[in-house]
Amino acid sequence: MAEAERIIGTPDITGAEGSGESGPDGSAASPDPGAPEARETGATAADAAVDRSPATRRRRVILLFCVAVVAYLLDLGSKMLVVAKLEHQEPIELIGDWLKLDALRNSGAAFGFGEAFTIIFTIIAATVIVVIARLARKLYSLPWAIALGLLLGGALGNLTDRIFRAPGVFEGAVVDFIAPAHFAVFNLADSAIVCGGILIVLLSFKGLDPDGTVHKD
């Protein structure tokens, strides 16, 4: 019996177990690209490339709030200057009749729309701020941090007017002063909101989520 085993030989059990299947030349066969394991690996490759460390999220959140603070302070400072120097005065022409500075009080939404729904727009602005704060908990995308920062700064700017300006709390009229020809009068907060919204639409079209994941529909 021992002599028969010596002549025939024993199979390479270790090699068989490690390779699973062998190719025609005896080498280990490569995984089938169509197999579920291969598809799962490909689907998660993009997610694995995203840096989701706490330090990265902290930097993105800091950037979001820095952009929001800059947008808010620019809006607040410009409104204070307009109220002090331009309100009840003749409009200032910057580019002839094409662009003027004209102080107006707006009880509606951005660009003067919906003046009969001041409280509703106040609630919407507060809701936007809450949603942005929740999104910040899973924020790893740099472009999304900038977009959300612009939205947050603009929403806070107009919300400040609605809370603290006449005629009353949550009913205050927003100060608008940028008056292009043949267009509604607006302010820097409106501009920040629109720019942030456009950037979010572009990011959505590109399939980029706030957590840095890229997907294709």
C-alpha cells in the first residue's frame, strides 16, 4: 500500500483549496467579472475612495459655517449701510438705468414674490436652516459644503430681517436694494440663496451626494 502511494503520488490539497478552480495550464482561475462578488466590489469602489474620516467631516462643516458667516455678515452689513444712507433717498445709478441701488422693504420671498405670505416664508427659512444643520452630520463633499454654506448664510440673513425689523416679529420686511432694470429688487442674501441653489442642482445632475458618494441613475 505504501509503495502504491509512493508511485501514484498524493494530490496537492493545499493548492486545490487555495485556488478553487484551475485553468487549462493548472494555474488558478481568475474570478468571473460577472459574479456577484465582483459586482459588489465594483459598486463599492467609489465609496471606498471617499475619505469619511471624522477630520474630513469636521473640515467640511467648518467650511460650511465659514461660508455661511461670510455671506451673512456681507448681507447684514450691506443692509445696515443701505438703511442708514440710502433709505428714503433717491436711487443711486451704478450703470445708468440698467443697475441702481434703491432701498425697498419687501415682506415677501426672494425678489419680491409672495408678499401676502410673510409668516410662511419665515417658517420655510427656519426649516431650511434645520435641514442644513442635519445634513452637516454626514457632510464629506467640498462643493456641497460651499453650496450649503451659501444657502445657510442667505437664509439667516433674510430670517434676521423677518424677526427684528418692522412691522413685528416673524413679520418683518426684508431690506432689498439691488435694482436691475426690468427685474425685481433683491439683496445679497437672495443672491447667496440663488447661487447655492444653482450649485446644488449642478451637483445633483453630476450625481454627487453630500456624503461624497457619486452615483449614476
